Amino acid sequence: MKVMVLGADGYLGWPLALRMVAHGHEVSAADNFYTRKAVEEVGSWSAIPIPSMEERVKLVKEVFGADLVFKEGDLRDYSFISKFLEEQKPDAIIDFAEQRSAPYSQIDIDHAVFTMENNVIGTMNLLYAMKEHVPSAHLLKMGTLGEYGTPNVDIAEGHFEVEYHGRKDRLPFPRQAGSWYHWSKVHDSNNISFAVKIWGLTATDVHQGPVYGTRTDDMRDELLRTRFDFDEVWGTVLNRYCVEAVAGLPLTPYGEGGQTRGFISLEDSITALALLLEKPPEQGTMRVVNQYAESKSVMELAQMVKEAGDRLGLDVQIRPVPDPRVEAQRHYYNVERHVLPALGFYPKHNVRDEIPAMLTDLMKYRDRLVEKREAILLAGSKAGVEWRKTSSLLPRKAAARGFTQRSTT
Ligand SMILES: NC(=O)c1ccc[n+]([C@@H]2O[C@H](COP(=O)([O-])OP(=O)(O)OC[C@H]3O[C@@H](n4cnc5c(N)ncnc54)[C@H](O)[C@@H]3O)[C@@H](O)[C@H]2O)c1
């Protein structure tokens, strides 16, 4: 199969590109290196050093004997994505190429608008380019479980049966996103659904929970590792806790810490995505998939990191801070999953067993993490103040207003 990975330089994109190569598929890939630049802007870097894309492509050739076709480009540029699809004619496309930080999207009008522009326009360009050049290709779009919010009922897998005033229908499950970033994903989901309806495209919309982990089985060489973000803006909760533990900083769950989300390991995430690509839905239909392995509260995660860290001699402290987010600190959370189990996928990893392996991997880079402690505490740091004043990746200069959120997804 010919697979195209968009956002291939990212935390998930790179391991999926490797998995597709390892499975013998012909892989093409694109990225505009936005995440590398944006993380640098907040005075941080990937905890695990990652080589340039040029070096990555060479390594793929050496380790797997495969040619990975890479093009630098921005999905907001229609001519770029249109030409790339026309050249490559992929059978399947996976789209990861988005701004993926909720706290970043909440900073102010510029960051909110940038998030909408990057994510919604990028997806619209891709949909139109698919219609023009590869109308029968399968689009696997990475959304998030955060699109649903935390309703006080079970969360259906995309659609559910509703009875209202004596009449029944199958309707999209309500979306109640909690940040502009999450709303951008809702808009993408709606746009994809509409494109499937009017043009007969084929799509899978994956609602995934936060991913954690430092490696996948395909990373046979240290240099094949993927990026691992930990700073206040770009690090997701469990990955950040692990770095905080290694860098000697306290773990800081918000408020009561009962905020519960569905987590999945990097290895399980990539295995599930590869399966969804290899088993597409019926042509001309849209499949919605809820993807996670286990639900945990942010306080449970902090306690597990503390226990594992203490066993490794790290002396980890947990110091809850007032919750700056508008969110329920305790709530019901049960997300249904049917598609992946029906395809034979069951997660093999759990948070408790993976944390010690992550801490051990990260301890190797302890000096590198300690050096960037300020980025973990960005809200009040000198780096944070400077960054908000000078952010150059935005379409307009950001008006400095300060962070109000940290990332769980
Ligand atoms: N990591 C998680 O826990 C998680 C959970 C749920 C959903 N997701 C979603 O999965 C996707 C990938 O997440 P990730 O953690 O790998 O993020 P990432 O930031 O590491 O990767 C995204 C990649 O896309 C690129 N990109 C961004 N905008 C682009 C554009 N306009 N044109 C071309 N390339 C662009 C970035 O440079 C980056 O390499 C995102 O859409 C994210 O919202 C991630």
C-alpha cells in the first residue's frame, strides 16, 4: 500500500512512518517543522534528542532498507499539498499535521486564531486535494477524545441513537470541547463528515486520548527515537510528570486532581493506527473510532509516577496547585470502544508498567532536562515572559497575556 504521513516529524507521525515502513508499505511524508520551531520558541527542546529529517531518512534506508520520500511543506498551502498528492497518489493518508497544544490555543486571540487557521484550513486543503487527485484514498485523521468533553453519560463512538418527542434517529454524539484547540478538532470532524457525504470520500476520524511513552518496537537504533515534549506548553500530562520527576521538580496536579482522561501508550497507539490504515472502512463512508487503553485521573497518574520514581531513588514530591482551567475536577467518564476490538486490537501496555521504563529512559538525559527546568515552569519564568512578547510563529504578533492552562491532551 502507498501511505502518506502528514506531520511525519512529530511525536506520533515519526513512529507511524517507521511502522508503515517496517510493514513493507511505500511511505511518503511531509512536515513544515512547526513543532520543532514552536518548542524552541518556549525555550525548550525534545527531552530525547532527535536528528534532522535528512538524517532520519538516511537512517530509514540503513536500518530498514527502504526509501522514505519526504517533502517539507505546509498544509495551509493548497498548491503544496495538492501537488504532493498528485505526485504520490497514496492509497491512504494519515493527517497529524496540526497545532496540538490546548494551552497554546488559549493564550490570546492570536494563538486561538492561529490554531483555527492551521488546523481547519490545513484539513480543508487536504480534503479538496484528495477530491481532486485521490478521491478513493482513505483518510485517517487524528482527532481527540477531548472533542466530547466530560458529559455525565457514557460517550458513544461518534454516533448514538436518540429518541426525542417520540421520534428516533442516529446522530453525532454531542461535542463539548474544552479549549480552542479541541474545538478546531471538532470543526475538522464536521468538515470531514461533510466531505464524505458530498464527495463520497473515505475517512476514519480517530478520537484519541493523551499518548505517553518514550519508544516503540521499531526504534531499533537510538537515533530512530521520536521527540518527547515536557515543557508547560507542549508536554502532555504523564510525559511531563515523568520529566518533572527526573529533573527534581514536584508534580503539580490541578486542584483535587480528579480530572480523568483515557490514556494510551505510544506503542499501542501506533499499533492501533497501523491496523486502522491496513483495514479501511467501506469506500465512501466515515468511520469514527475512540482510541485509548485505560482511564486514569491526573492525581492517580501523579501517585504512580511518585511510587515508581521513589523506587528508582528520585524522591518525588506531589504539590497540587489551584486549577487554572474551567473544568470539572471530579466527573463521570466512560468512553465506549467498539471498532478497534472488533478489528482484534486490544492494548498490551498499561500506565503502571510503563512509567518505570519511561523514567529509566529519561534518566539518561537528566542533564538536558535540568537545563530546561525553566520551560517546565514557564508560566512564571523569564523565558515565558520573553516568549509571549516575541512569538514569531504567529500570523500576527501575540499580545502578551499569560498562560491560564496546562496540557492534559
Ligand atoms: N500526542 C498526544 O497525546 C495526542 C493525543 C490525541 C491527539 N493527538 C493529535 O495527534 C496529532 C499528532 O500529535 P503529536 O503529539 O505527534 O504532535 P506533534 O506536534 O509532535 O506533531 C505534529 C506534526 O505536524 C507538523 N505540523 C503542524 N502544522 C503543520 C502544517 N500546517 N503543515 C505541515 N506540518 C504541520 C508539526 O511540525 C509536527 O511535526 C495532532 O493532530 C494531535 O492533535 C495527539
